[in-house]
Amino acid sequence: MKKISLCLFLLTMIFGCKKDETEIFLVDITEKDFVENVFDFNDSQDVVLERPIFVYLYSDASPSCSVALPAVEKVAEKFHKKVDFYKINVIFTNKFLENFDIHVAPSYLFIKGNSSDAAVRKEFGVIDSDILKEFIVQEFDL
């Protein structure tokens, strides 16, 4: 019995680590923290973004979001050195959805430029990782 428990523990440690590594590339953040620490879309001052930002807007209650997440994680893992990746649960947002005119989850925002004149591309629905890669390369000139 101890051997089985030890094997299960080791398997959990080995296969559990990959997900944690991917999560590092895709930061789960609240609307408040995003506005305060990443990008204040209401700020009148001109703040230049150091790197482009990809935002995945999701809902835990949406089956489509569960289907879309692996593709987003894959893209975040590939481009994390050139793009900042965030995911925001739409259930806990207020102004964010209004400001970017978001009405469906999953949604994706590609943000570059500066706070007063940011270029924002929006996409909606489940998108394959290859298509997301193309959007990132195209939008962020990578």
C-alpha cells in the first residue's frame, strides 16, 4: 500500500508540475489589479506599454471557455518572452467589459501602444492555437 501511495505521489508531482509552469505564463488577475498594475484604460496620462498585452476573458461557467483555455495556454507558453499574458474572469469585472465592449466569453484582447491611444484588437469565441499564434504575430509584429 505504501508503494502505491508513493507511486501516486510521484506521478502527481511529475505530471502536476507542467500545468503549474504553464500557469506562470498566463497570469490570472482581477480587473482591479489589471487596472492598477498593468494597464489603466481610464488613465488620461500617456503610459507607454513596455510589451504588448494579450488578455483572455473567460467565465468558469462557460463550457466554451474550458475548451478555449488549452489553446491560450499553449500560445502563452510559446510567446511569453515577448508578450504579457493575462486572464480575467468576466464574472468579477465591471468597467472592463463596458470599456472594451465585451459581451461574450471567451474573448481575447490584443493591446499595444500606450494608455491614451492603445491599439486594441478583439476576437471572440473558441479559437484554435494556430490561429491565435497568427493573430499574435500579426498584431504584435513578431
